[in-house]
Amino acid sequence: MTNNSESQITAAKVKELQTQVDDLKELVNTLLSIICEEPDGVTSGAAPSYGQPKMNYCM
């Protein structure tokens, strides 16, 4: 019985950790999207920021 209950506890912990990893992946992707978005909302990487030369700046 001990082996079975330990297996269930381990499986529950793995499932919880996988859920946390999935949530963190989503958060990282959201943050990267925000960081890479240009000030004028264009995400092509070609539009310069105001007052800066055309050097493919993202922010």
C-alpha cells in the first residue's frame, strides 16, 4: 500500500509542477510579446521609434 500511495503522491506533484510550467511558459511568451512590440504597435521590426535613427530598434 505504501508504494501505491507514494506513487499517487508523486503523480500529483508531477501534475502540479507541469501546470506551473505551462503557466510560466504562457507568462514568458506574453512578456516577450510585450517587450518586442514597438511603441507604435507595429511588430515588424522595421519602424523606428520616434527620434531614433533607423537601426531596427524594438523599443
